[in-house]
Amino acid sequence: MSILVENAYLVTLNEKSDVVKNGALYIEKDKIVDISTTSNLHEKYKSAEEISNAKVSVVMPGFTCAHMHFYRAFATEMSLPTFPPGFLNVLRNMWWKIDQALDKDAVYYSALLGYIQAVKSGTTSVIDHHASPKYVMNSLDEIENAARKLGVRSNLAYEVTDRNGPEEAQLGLDENERFIKKVESSKDDLISGLVGLHASFTLTDQSLDRAASIVKEYETGVHVHVAEDKDDMTHARQFHNSTVLERLEKHNLLNEKSLVAHCIHIEDSDFEIIKRYNANISHQARSNMNNAVGTMRLLDMVESGLTVGMGTDGMSADMKPELMSASFLHKHSNRNNTVGTVEAYNALMKTNPRIMRKIMGVETGSLKVNAKADLIITNYYPKSRVTPENELGHVMFGVTSESVKTTIIDGRIAMKDFAIPGIDEAKITEICEKIATDVWNKVPDLPDYSESYPF
């Protein structure tokens, strides 16, 4: 397909941070092939199959979510009995029950809901971390089906854990290997896979070694929660005489494709481990605040040269509120209103695309010739001039406050003028209401597996 986007305020986020007023770009198939002003490109590409008039709104690269849990969709507004405070109690009484309640339909429709939200909010790439203990094998295919229906670029992984027993842990490993092998053979750069791991404190050495063999054979990485709560680090010290990252290093699970989520309670020595393997970190400010698990040392990590991106941990597929929350969190926690903004902005707009390049090998995150055509036409009309020096402010306080009109992914129109072609949201909502009710009804009778670990 060929697409001409014209009359745009192009915020390119390229190497020079070029901004083009009355700009235009031309797309053929999945790539951007020309960028200039509208006056230069209108006549040249007037035969394009699709001509989209941005009407002087900001056009920019789509957002990436570097750590997502689509399966959380049916937890919205679910009533649960009161349980004691603490992150482990949230896992035992909520998430470890909800994930057990998911069947094939719940996996597919929870992902479908998430991808619809992604497209509507301008998130064009997602790295998802999935769990459904009662429906493990082929579960990643259901998420892939939803991703392809909406056309969202995705990296998927199944969350391996030993908390439900060694048989299920092996099923999770098998599902990761099956899916990685499948998507590698398809030679499709829209979908890829990693080896998913829950967290050190619910994994045996045997499972880590099996995961490492898959990582080695397929030259991939792991996607794992690291020290989200203090208990993860306490467990590693008590049972393995190491930090969480030292344990992952010992089992040969770290490399430039590996994604370690949260890293709130890691130690100074862990910084060097992450740097040594060029591994990637994802920061989830809203989830961390919601769970009261602490604040990641974002400023120290950036100063140390670590690769720190941004995800949502399943809070939503919309990265705009995540950006604002991260900025405010680090101002507040550092008691310094001059920090946090640049670091949060760079994590989302610059580092997330770099993580996608490392993991998926695709060039996204900037509007330039030969880059993937993953971009959004926003509903933000700048009231003052946009320059390379102030684009951050326009994105932080302008773009994040407005909706997205049109989303283009891989050169395909995923949403046009607020409408997603081929998607009947009313019908999907009707189906999801029934699925959510079924999930909610199952949860009270499910075990919490609180006595099946530590290992």
C-alpha cells in the first residue's frame, strides 16, 4: 500500500530531532521512502492509494510498550475479598488466581481488548509477558492472532514459573520454544518471541537451566521480573546466596536481547551485570506506585549508561499517562522538580525503540527514510512553534493530553480518523462481558499456591 501524509507538523525524533512544519511523508509497503514539505511531495505522490491530511496536527513515531500483561484485562473492576497489604499478598490473592481462570477465549479477548486500546492510543509496538496456567500450550498463538487482527508489532513470551509444579513449568518452557521456533521460521518482523520467566523467587535452578538452553539454541533472550519487590531479592540472598541478577548471570540468561522488568531493589553491583551483558530494563511507574513496591533508581541507571525503557505492567496499553506518571514520580521521590522529565521522555521515545531494534531487529521510533512506517497522526495542534529544543515539552504536555486520530503500523492503516477498520467494539464488548463474568466466578475457588515455594 502507498500512503501520503501531508500538512503535518512532523516531529521526526531522528538523529537531529528535525521538526518539519507543513511537512509530508510518503510510505510504500512497510517503509517510509520520502520526507519533505507538503509543497514538495503533494504533486510527486498525488497518485498514492491513500492521502491523509493531518491538518497541521503533530505527526510522530508511534509509542512502544516495553513490558505489558494483556491477560490483566478482565481484572478491571473485579471485586475480591479484603486481603492483607503487601505485594506477595496481591500476587497470591489476586493475580495468581486470575491467571488460572483464563481459558482460550479469555486469552484471545483480553489480548484483543489490549490491542484495540494500543491502536487507539498510538502504541504501535508491544512486548507482552503472558500467563494462563490452565491454558499454556498454544496460548501465545491466541495473543498473536489478536496482534495480527489489529496489526500491532509484538514480541510475546510465556511466563514460566514453578509455583504450580514442575510439570506446568515445563509446559511453559515448551510453549516458549514452540512459539519462538514458529515465528522464526515465518521470517515475519511483525511478531517475535522471547523466553518468558516469572521471577527468580518462583523458579527452580532446573527451570532456569532449561530456559538457558532455549536462549542459547535460538539466540534469543529472556523477559523476566527482577526485584520488583524486596522479597525477590531476599529470596535470592537466602536460598541462592546471590542477588537476583547474579543468579540470572550464573544460569547464562542475560544478553542484549534480555529484558529485565522493574529492577527496583537491585544493588550497585547489579548495575555492572546489566551493563556487562548490554541487557535492557523496563520501568513501570504507575504499577510500582499502585503496588507500593518502591521507586526504581532511574536517574542513577541513566547516569550509569544502562538501557532503560518504559512499560506499563498491564495497567493499560496507553503510554501517554505512563510518561507523565514516570516524570512526576521521579521529581517527587528525588524532591527535585528539575529532574525526571528528560529521563522519562528519553526512556519512552528514544530507548524503547532501541530495545525493539535489539530484540526484533526493526528500525522504528523515528520518521526517516527506510524506517518502518509505524507512526501516528495525533489530535494535538501546537499553539506555539515546535523546535528540536522544545519538542519534549510539546509531547509531554500537548500530545499526551490529546487523543490519536490515525495509527499506521508497518505501512498499514490500523486506525483512520478514530475508527478501526474491521473491528466492531460493541460486539466485542458484549462477548467480553460474558467472559469477564466467567473469569470472576472462577476466581474465589482457585488456590493461591502460597505454600508451593520458595525453592
